[in-house]
Amino acid sequence: MPTLSRMRAGVQTDPLTDAGLAWLSCWPTADETTISLCCPLEDGPWLAGRALEVMRSTGRVRPDPERDRYAVGAGRAAPLVLGEPLYWHDLPLVLEVCQAVGEMTGEVTLRLPPWVELAMVVDEDSVWDLCDSLAGELGARCAVVSDGRAIGYPDLTAPERSAPRLQLVHLGVVIPPDWLGFLRPGSTSYRHLPQSDLVVVLE
């Protein structure tokens, strides 16, 4: 497997062949890869705690004591933003949750390394399985694959406007099947996520 030092030294590497991992897609993310979900806010445990439980249940997750956890908020109730540094499959990531007062939905965002580093360590199925587990357990209405952007607060009552806007500013969208008709002509499902019943479109 090529090391990051080889990559920084300019040695040509191919993460698919060098690591022997199965990826059928290529994500052009330079600084970080983000998968960000739009989740309903309900009474009960905060999104951050529920998301952490999902991460732990998938295995291959451990805390990262070398990086600082961050939280922004009023000091009571759910924090506005919470960032939990973790290792997943020995990759550093941040599980970031935004739960703003007055909003009907919150964000759960996985901040992963750039794709070229991600693809050297984790196979594509594992990434989508994690996305599906989070989306299914948290009842995510939609999600995006991006190069650092979180999903924000799309208007879920108007998917005919929200779906094309999400597709315009992100590398991929993860949406209910009945939103497919609102995307750009020619957009097709890349993968179905069975637990959440969402479909991935990479365009």
C-alpha cells in the first residue's frame, strides 16, 4: 500500500490497484470528503449521541485522543455544533452534528480524509454501509457527498426546488427515489441504500 509520504513526494499511486480495494467511483475531494445527512429533530436523545451509537455499532471505531473535541452552544440542552474526533478503520474523521434551536432538522456530517486517502484504506461498500446505517437509524430525509460542505437546511416540503439545488453544489446526492425526477436530465441511481431506502446519485 502506498504511504502518504510517497504521495507527498510526488510518487504516482493508484489507490484502487495499490491497495486492492474495490471502488467503482472516484470522488474529486482535495482537502476532505464529507457525507452530510439532513435528519429530523425529535424528542429524546440528541442527534450526536444517537449518531455516535451508530458509529460504535458498526465496529472499527475508536476515540482519537490526540485531537480536541469541539462544541458550540449555550451550555444547556443540545449544543449548536459538536465535533467528535474519531478513528474509523484507522482513518481520522470527525463526526460533526449541528442541532440549531428552532430548526425542524439537524445535520450529521462525517468529515473524512480526501478520497485518495480514503480509498487506500476503506472499500466503497463500507462507506455506503456506514452512510446507510446512519441514515436509517436517524431517519435522514436526504444527504450529500461533498468536498467540505455540509448539507444545510434544505426545504423538504419543496423537493422540486431543493433536489436540483443540492445537486448543483455537491458532488453527489442521496435522496428518496421519488426525488429522482427533480434532478438534472440523465441523472440515474448509482446505488440503493436498503436500510434507509435512499438512492445515491453521483453526477
